[in-house]
Amino acid sequence: MRKFLALVFGILFVMLLVVTTLALSLRSFVFDADFYVATLKAKGVFQQLEKNPLGLIDLSDQIPQLATIPADLQQRVAATILPEGWLEKQAATAVQAWLAWFVAGQAGAPEIPIDLRQIKDRLQGPPGEQAAAEVVKAIPDCKPDQQPELSLTQLPECIPQAFDRNAIAEQVAQALSTAASDMPNEYDLGPRLSPGLRFGMRFNGQRVGVTLLDTSLLLLAVITIGLWVMAALLGGRERRKRLWFGGLLLAGSIAVLALGLFLFVFGAGLLPQAALADLATETRDLVRGLVQALTQQLAMRSLLAGGVMFIVAFVLLSVKLLRPTPRP
């Protein structure tokens, strides 16, 4: 009966050891903002944002005059106004802010501040003047039968040939400078992204924070160690306990190494393609790349933990096997 219970506890230990190792390995980096920032940078997301900066922040909300110009011109103006490396820095800040909100288990929309002070300075300086010149240059000349409506809040559909475009560009630059002075120092991106970010584990109707998650992982680790000890105590007498300890740990480490190797090779293919069917091609590639990076990181950390356990198990077994058997 003792052997049977030891075998049952041993099988449960091996299974829980795999689950615990994967859970702890995932916990060690899944809430680390640097991991996601490095992955996004490696996947070229920041370079893509440099080409399409309005996908991150809509400047027309702060500068209404930009809403009246074509989208391609808005992109050029935004590229002129935005400082070099600003998008990467703000994207990293956004990831960190969202992770902090998720870790805390807060309700409602997250607060994701985007720093606009550098943009304000550039709008009031030479980049703002260059952007104004590009905007005025893109406005066509008026035909003889066209009478444009001139306004300080909306760009005209055409400019009469008698008008001095340089003077109009100066007025547009002054309007941009005035609009920049009225802009806030920060722009909260949370309400704009909150419909797609309000998710997470829930318990009793409330979001589960990382504190409860860490407590659950600690309890899981204690149960796993407890099963290991119980199996070894039931498996043999005093002289054979170390053999059971080493043998069970060796079996568990081999299972962890096998699963870690499987995740490293085939982990990216485990993502259901149906879950990505409704996403755009760029978003689908981004999600697939993030999943691949996540599974590979999980696999490498699991392989490292499995290797350490394998060495410890080998040492336990070696000490038992090399120890001389006492004579009766």
C-alpha cells in the first residue's frame, strides 16, 4: 500500500512539477515591460510607427487644423513635427503604464500618458515652420470661378494666385504655434485604447491582480514540494529515501526538459489561426511574432530550470549509489 501511494504521489509530483516550472518561468518575465519593448523593437514595430505615427496618436485632436488636410500630408507633417526616437520612447512608456495597470488589478480604463512637451516645442520652432510651408505648398491655386472661404480654424481649399504663399505659410505657422501653446503637456491614450485592453483574469467578478496570482503560484510550489516529500517518505526506508528523492526529481526534470524543447521548436504553431482571422495582416504578423517570442522565452527559461533540476537529481542519485552499503 505504501508503494502504491508513493507511486501515485510521485506521478502527481511529476505532473505538478511541470506545471509549476512553466508557471514560474512565465511569471518571471511576462510582466516585464522591457521584454515587450525589446520584442517590439526586434519586430520592427517602432520603425513602422515612424512611417505611420498617427496610428499611435491623433494630433488632429489637439490641432484641429490638421484634420482638414489629406491623410498623406498629415503623415508628412507628423513626421516633421515628431522628434527622432520619440515614438519608441512613448510606446515603451505606454507598455509600462498598461502593465502597471494590469498588475495592480485596477478597474476601469488604464491611464497611459503620452508626453507632448517635445512636440509643443517643435511646433513653436523651425519644424513647425517647415510643416506650415509643406501644408501651404500642398494647397492648389484657385481657378477663376473659385472663391475660397478664409478662416483661422480651417485651411482653404485653394489659394488665389494673387496671394503671397509665404505670408500665408507664416500665418499657418503662427496658428500652429498658438495651437501648440494650448496643448496639454500629456495626452492620455488609455480611453482610446481601453475597449481593446479591458481584459484579464477574473475571480468573483473582480480582476485578479498579480498579488493573488503570486500567492497562488507559491501555494502551487508548496503543494509540489509536499508531494515530492510524501512520495519519498512512503517509497522507502531511511536508506532508500534519497534514491526516491533523486529518482522522482530526475523524472520530473526530464519531463520539464522535454516540454521545454517542444515549446521551443513548435510553440509558435500552437496559436490557433482562427483567433487571428479577424485581424489585419500587420496586426496578425505582430501578434504571431509576440507569441513566438513569448513561447521561446518560456521554453528557454523552462529548459534552464529543468537543467538545474536534472543536475540536482543526478547529484542525489550519485551520492546514494556511491555510498557504500553498510554490512549487517
